[in-house]
Amino acid sequence: MSQFKNAVICIDDDPMILQVLGFQMEKYLDTSDTLIELYTEPSKALSDIKSRVFDDVDILFCIVDYQMPHMSGAKLIRSIKETHPTIPCVMLSGQANSTQIEALENEGLLEMFLQKPWEESDLKGCLEQIKKRHED
């Protein structure tokens, strides 16, 4: 059983991007009850998402990079949504094109898109929108 009520999952193959995301999100999330998890391996993230859900930890959202060596962000989001359709997913990328983003949005798989490099204010706005939808 986890001590955390909530979790946020961030998946990117660049550890520096993950560090910055984690640092910025700590400013806007209650880290006393929300775990911020950072992954460079999509398969490990998928496994841990299942474990967290099993332990009754509410996954508030996942932030997923589009371009990763072992699995594309689109494939990862589809895998997350197959087993956990209510987990909101945000794509963070400098590589994805508008057609790819639109396809995910049209399938109802993508909550938001953030372009790399992002502004912290854009990330904050994204977090606020997702938290508001979660509370409704």
C-alpha cells in the first residue's frame, strides 16, 4: 500500500527534461500526497502505472514525450488508455506533427499538448486545467 494518494507519471528518454519537469511540477502539486514519478523507459512506466492503480493510487495524469527510442509516445498513450482509459495524457514534444496530435485528440486519447521547449507558465496552466477537470 502506498503512502501517496495521487501520482503523476512523466515519461521522456531525456533525463534532463524529466528533472526540469519534476522540479517545475513540485511547485504546483501537493507533494505530501502526490508522487511525481519520472521514467526514461516506457515499459517500466506502464508496469508501475498498473502497480499504482492496483494500490489505489489515483494517477492524476501522464506526461509523455513523443519521440522515444523504444516506443513512440502515441503507442505509449494507446497502451495506457487500453487498460486505464480514464487517465488523462499530455504529450510533450518538439518532434510530433499536427497530424499525429490531431489523430490522438480525435481518438479521445490526448488531453493536451505541450511543445518543447515549453514555458513553465504553460505547464502550470496544463496542471491547473487537469486538476480542475479531476475535481469536477
